[in-house]
Amino acid sequence: MDVFAAIEDRRSVKKFDPAHVMTEEEISRLMEAVALTPTSFNIQNYRFVVITDPDSKQKMRDAGWNQAQFTDCSALVVICGDRQAYAKDPARYWANVDPNTREAIVGMIEGYYGTRPEARRDENLRSGSMAAMTLMLAAKAMGYDTCPMVGFDFDAAAGIIELDPEHDIIMAVAVGMALEPARERSGRVPLDELVHRDRFGA
Amino acid sequence: MDVFAAIEDRRSVKKFDPAHVMTEEEISRLMEAVALTPTSFNIQNYRFVVITDPDSKQKMRDAGWNQAQFTDCSALVVICGDRQAYAKDPARYWANVDPNTREAIVGMIEGYYGTRPEARRDENLRSGSMAAMTLMLAAKAMGYDTCPMVGFDFDAAAGIIELDPEHDIIMAVAVGMALEPARERSGRVPLDELVHRDRFGA
């Protein structure tokens, strides 16, 4: 599927076919694409919990104001970030460069994140959100639709997925087979309010 | 360009042709696609400052440890977020739905963001980072390459682009014509460390 077509046709879908099952091959293909999302210093700090188990989906729905997408989707991908990714053998993130470059970059990684816990969380939000966008576009190209979601109790969700406390939940994306087309776009801000030239306000 | 090809071929490029100029039509096409990136409650809280002016690019390079991408790219897109977007006539974000639905959603928007300043900043990070990913893939499909960047002084950058203080800088993306292919991927984390099933650790 063409990139611009995917960007234009991607819409947040609320009604999925609850009977549809994604194959393991489809889930693998999707997540392999998502793992190509760039990260700062290549620390690959995103983590993904792909929920297909009906009980877990129901618990997420209970934590998400009973929104039907949680259970009717085929896969609910909870996107997380590891605040300690920067420190988990960072040399491996630069395994394929010469040793001097590797050593220099590892030093920069430790310098940047080592003393700034807030930067670790921000990076989780950046990497996880970029990954969410890759996921939505790749799913669209595979014939699926998606719904990005922040409307759930993050603490409850962390309990449901048994998330390690060094991690943050960023958002979730429901992936499934749409039962009906999305409605008209609900209201767009004019482009000249969003896009400025050279300086803000221009 | 195929979505999966764009995801696989997108790499962070450091060497751009400084003589290449993007046309206004190309910049518009790119930013129109970026503005289709989803946002929570459709608040469209991302803002973009597209820098093509050489003096501004040089100032950004000075604020970014002299990295050549800042000046050699054709367009440097500084991605920002408006912490007040949620409160700026939110009914327009839902103009195309029935009045009762619109009123209900506007109430939810005010309820969610009105008392939680930290949620406004998090949403800026989410929306802006998703937009960055759309930008990188759309640029790739247009024959351009990109480099996502956080390695610059955000406070200095805010001054350069004269950013309104109610806004956050999220990151920047350099867009240009690559002068040489990207190197081999520098080191990838195994997929089974990134992707878990139903619960974290599984």
C-alpha cells in the first residue's frame, strides 16, 4: 500500500469484528516493522505487550471505561518504554561500528540519560509514540485498522500486564478488522495554524 | 512508495546535499500529510516550524553541537506542541458531529486536561512524536531522507524560533537529499526482548 494512501486512509476505528483472529505470522510481520522505528542514540527503549488473550482484553476494557475496542480488536498493543534501556549494555546498540565510535557514543548515552531521570521518561514517550505511528500505518498496509488509545487507567493496566516498575506505559493501539468505515473527519484545524515558517507565528 | 518499503528503507541520514532546495509544493504536500497524524480527542496539539532560512538553520546548528544536518538539510522541521490546544475553542475539533456528542466530548477534553498540566505536556510529546514518524515516512516516499534529532539546546531553539511560552519543543526532523547511503544498522535488540505476549516478560 502506498505511504500517502495509508496516511490519508488511516482513521481511528471504534467498531472491530470481535471474531477476527490475526495470525501469528501477521503479528510478527507487524511487530518486526514497528521495531524499525528510530530511537534516540538507537537505545530502542520501546517495549510492546501484544494482548490477544480474551481475559486480559476484558480486564483492559474494565480499566478503560468499557470501550468496546479493547475487547473487539484482534490485538491490543500496549506500548511501553524502559527507563533503564539506556544503561542495559548500551554497547550492543552500537555493535556494528568501530570500537572508538562505540565507546564515544556509549559515553554520550550515559552522559545524557545518567543524571536526568526526566529525560528517560520523555524519551520513552517519544520512542513509544513514534512506534505507535509506525504500527498504525503498517497495520493499515496489511488491511487492518487501528485505534490509538490513552483513555484507560494506566496504573490498572500496568497491573494487568504485570509491567516492571522501571517502565512507563505510553499508550495502547487496538488493531483489528473494521466492521464499518470511519465517519467523516470530525473537525480539522487550518494548516496555517499548525505550520509556521522559520519562526513561530510566521 | 510501499509502506513496508518506506519503514524498512527509512534510516537516519547525516549527510545531506546542502545545495538541494525543496519546492514549496513539496513542503506543502509533506506538511499536509503530517497534519493527518491522529491526536487524543482530536485536539491537534502539534505545531511545526519549518526552517529553510539559512541564518536560522545556522543558529540551530550552533544550538546543536555543530551537527551538519542542521544546515545541510533542505528543511529543518522543529516539532512543537501547544499545551493550551485543548482549551482553544475545542468545539471546532468536533465540528462535524451532532451537537450532543460535541458537547459531551468537549466536556471530556476539559475534564481530562483542565486540571492536569502534566497531561498536556505528555500529550504534546505523544502527538509531536507520532507526527515526526508520519513526517519521516512521507518524506521517504517523496524521495527524501530524514534525521530525527533531540541533540540540541531546546531553550536556545525556542529563542531562535521565537516560540510562545505555552508551547513545548518535542524534537526536530531534518529533511533533505541524502549524499550517501546510510551505514549498516548499528545494532538491533532481539525482537523477543522488545515484544511480549499478554503480559510483560512473557
